[in-house]
Amino acid sequence: MKFESLLERYHFEKYILEICIATMEQGGVTSKLDTHQFLSLIDAWAIPKYPDKTVILPPHADLHDALLSFVARNEKYLRYADCWLGTWIEPETHNCYLDVVSLCFCLDDAVQKAQALSLSAQRKIVAVYDFKRGEAIYL
């Protein structure tokens, strides 16, 4: 990422740190790169928009450095109006997923889109995330 000022760099670093903390405390978070807005509890489901860009980190990986790298590689996509930066720690494996996600406002649509993307991507989508209930819905 290119920064216009030291203050801009500070705000970005603070944002990345907040994502790390929220991910570790809450098991995942979804936020908007350009505004640093964190998505609240809404009636929506997140799906990976570009499953082949997903990064899956093993437990104890350096989340901070991985996020910096992920954002640098996917900045163009993360700035699209319908894209969010998503993190999720899978409860069984404790692997951390870094994704460019989009939102669906109907569970059936989210499941259908995720299943269709799974067929065309190199990686199978294992779940959609229910924001209102704060839980993954496994496919």
C-alpha cells in the first residue's frame, strides 16, 4: 500500500492491529479496507468472493504479517464497493482464513453462490458466515 503521510500509515497499522485483536478475541471479523469500518451484527451472510485468493494460516502463524501481505496482494479487490476483508478462525482446526468476502442478504442465496463458487474454484468453500448469530454455517 502507498501512504500519503505518516498519519495515514499510523491509521492503517492501527486498523490491522484491531483486526488481529478482534480475530483472536472473537474468532473472526469483517471490515472495510477504505473506511476501516467493522461490520456489526446484521442480517447477512458472508461468502468468499474470490475463493482462490483465500489464505489459510495454520495455528500460531503471524497474523499481523499475513494480513499485511494479504491486503497488499488483494488491495484492488478489497476496495471494490461490494467487497470486505474477512478473517475467520475455524473452530476445529484453529486455522485462520483471510478472505475477500461479499455479503448476501438471504441464506439460500449465500449457500447457492458458495456452492457454485466451490465448483469453479481451486478451493472448496467450507462455510458461510452468519453475522446476526455470529456463527459459521457449514456447507
